[in-house]
Amino acid sequence: MDIRLPAWLRVDILLTVFTCAIVFCSLNRVDLAESTEPREAGVAAGMLQSGQFLVPTLNGRPFLEKPPLSYWLQAASIDTFGYKPFAPRLPSALAGIATVLIFVFFLRKSPYQRWLVLITGTLLITMASFFGYTRTAGQDTLLCFGISLALLSFYFVRESPNRSLWVLFSIGIAIATMTKGIVGLAIPGCVIFTYLLYETLSVNKRFAIADWIKPAGFALLGLLPILLWLLLLFNAQGADAVKEIVWANSVGRFSGDYSQGAHAEPFYYYLKYIPSTYQPWTLLVYLALFFSFKKPDKYFGNRSMFFAIWIIASISLLSLSAGKRPSYLLMLYPAAAALAAHFIVARIASYVEGGARLPSAALKWLAVFYAVALSALPLAISLVLMKNGHRMLAAGTTVFAIPLILVIWRSAIGRSCFNLVTSCAGVIFISYTAYYSWVAPEKLLSSSARLVMENLANFEREGHPVVLFQPTERMEGAASYYLKHRVPAIVSEGALVEVLSAQPSTVILVSDPSTKGMRSLKDLLQVNYGNTRYHYLTRG
């Protein structure tokens, strides 16, 4: 097996270029979609429009589900680049890239450092869910970066004592908690507690109080930014606002006491996501997880165990929480990519030093499986492009992918590791680029609120006042973002009658016009948005 890396290769530069290219490619082609993006972008836009950055607001009303860090970053991006789809996504994109590249720093003194960095970064950014959330406006990728920075700093300060890593640990805690509140402390705390318990009982076999006090002390340092923000929030909005964000939206979601938007699910909820988590590298990750407990390798034993504990402890805590969403699993992905990379490199190291035969039967079958799967991926996307009428694009995708597919099979047979890794990354790059450039924009068109809001803007230009009747959060956010101002929201029929009496030409955006007070109104236009049909009603 040829495991040499080219002498000229700068892994950090190669990984940076690849990650930036795959993340930023066609980032502006897809409209803000689904429920999260319009809402998050609307909150950030509201900060710019009102000039009030302390309290997040959604269409003018306080929105205290999360602390404001991600909204601040999105607002800064919108202010810099304008109201374009990529602007509110930019903070997530940069956080995803940073999560990949922090491994360049933390693995720099490891044995087989170049291989570890290359494989870890490639696996992480090509995991479909991580890649998707990196291109989505929201908090999940920024939270993942903060937690990853904190946990990696905690572990690597134990491998090579360096006080500056404790500063990075505190910064990671600050980012995580300012992004999503208590969960930004709970996940690192759970992982650190479990690992210290494992280390006390199985490695050191003694209790060292300093090992427990240091992370607790620097975690408190990391909490200073959110404590300062909560103090300012208390002065501006009172105790109820602080209670809502600390208790109702954090503890309440965990215990199930908070019902509004809590995403309550049963304990076993995440089990159904086992087959799809970490795709396309699911089998590789679970194989690495199995061997990390069955037979820890002599090269990265404690480190592999830490990554395994990161995964197991986090998902255990998330399963205990009443509120569950697939996006909450994102904070496990860096550990999964690192664990799989260390598993592969450990097997390579054993082969190089003559301590093991490589590849084993299991790894051979795994290599065949991935060769088949990655060969099929771009061809499947080409068929979708053909079906959608993009024949030239389908042909181009196939033409660019076939040489790389041939390299994958040749490298797998000839056991050339570098060619295998780069050709697999190339096939995924072509597949993701083709999908998000041409398939996703058409697929997500029906779930974009842009067309709904453009019609509302047209009525405004014609001189009609506009209002929203009993809007969802996504519609309020979309209104703030696309119309660039607050749009009055009406929740009762009585208030609607008052508005129409004062201004009969008002256009009302409503999803259900069958209520008694709307039967006599004129239906000017109807537009589909996802599974909902919106109506533009007026009296005048």
C-alpha cells in the first residue's frame, strides 16, 4: 500500500481551498427556505431596521428564544452585503469552515499529523448534514463551532500543557452560550464530566481535584459574556425577559414544561436517525466507534476514547431532553469525523510499523461499499438533472465525475491512499455542487417565502397598506427581511375590522380566509407556499 503524501503538499492550504470552494459554491442561488431561515434572517434584519441590538425582535416583538450572537453576526453580514440570500447564511458558512480548520491547529503535533488533518477535515465537510447546515442561516453551526473549540481545547491541554488553550476553552464556552444559551454549557459539561470520570477510574485510577476545578473555573470565565448580556437584558426588559430565555427556553425545553415550539419527542427519537447520521460516512463512523471500545489502538487510545465519549455522552443527554430536533445532533459531527480519521490512520500506522495486516476483510468490504456508493452518487444526480430538463448540465456532471470514479476504483485496488481520498472528495464536490446549483433551487422554490413577500411588496408600491393576519414566525421573519420593515400583525377578527374600517384599501395576507369576518372580502391573489395557500384580501 502506498501511503505517502506528496512532498509539495500543504494539507492546510488544500483543506482550506476545498472547504471554502464547496461551502461558498452557489450559496446565493437558493432563496431563504423552510421555517428556520426566514425567521432567523428576519430577526437579524429587524435589528438593523430598528437600530436596537440588545433584545432580538421578530417583526417588532421581543423574540427571546436564544441569545443574540448569531443575530448580531447575521445583521453585520446583511448590513455589509445587502438583503441577499447568502448574507444571513455567511456566519454559518464561516463557522462551518472554522470548525473544519480548527483541526489543523489542534492536530498539528500529532503523529501522522498531515493524514489526520486531511482525513478529518474531508470527512467532516462532506458529511451531508454538516454541509447542509453550514449553508443555512441559523445558530446550529455556530453552536457546533463553539462546543468543538471548547472540547478540543479541554482535551489537548491534557496532551501538551499549554495555558493558552484554556483561554480558547473559555472562548468556546462564550460562543456556545451566547449562541444558544444553557445548552452551550450543558453539552461540554456532560462530555467533560464523563471523560474525567473515565480518566479517574480507568486511566489515572486516582482522583485529582485540579483536573475538575480547572475546567469549571474557565467555564465560569466563559460565562461572563452571557451573564453581562442577561444583566443588560434585565435592565431593559425586566426579570420576565431573563426568566423566559434562561428558564422557559432552556430548562423548560429540557424538562418538557415549555410547550411552544419545544419540539417534544420520545426518548428513542434519535434512534431512527442512526442510519442517516454522518452520511455518507455512517458505516465508517460506527465501525470506528465500535473498535474504540473493543480494542483501543496504541497510537490514539485516550484520544479516540475522548471522541467516542463526546458522541455517546452528548447523544445520551440530548435523548434525556424533552425537546429534540435532528439539527441538535450537529455538535456530534466533529467528534465523529475525528474518530473515524484516527481509526483509519491508526490502521495505516500499524501497517507501516509491521504490527498489523492491512486491510482487514471488514475494511476491504467497506472500501468496496464506498467505491460503489460514490460511483453512483454523481450518476444519480445526473439522472435528476436529465429529468428536470438540464441535459447539458447532466452530461457535464457525468463527464467530470467519470475520471474521478475510475481513480477511486484504481486507487482502491492499487491501495494508493492519497489518490483515494482526493478522488472521493472530488466526486462529492462535483455531486454537491451540481445538486445545490441546479437541483436544490428548483426543489426548494415552493418552500421559499420570497414570492409571497414580493406580491405583498407590489401592493405596497401601489399604495395599499399591508398587514399579516395570524402569521407564523417564518412569515413574520420573511416580511421583515424581504419588505425591509416591520409589517403589522393582527391576531383577532376585531382588530381586523378596525384596520379595514380605518383603511378599506388595506391588503391582508392570510392562510385561511374562511373565517366569518373575511367572507365578504375580495380575494385579489393566491400564492402557494409549501403546503399552504396564501390569499391577499381587501375590502376596497
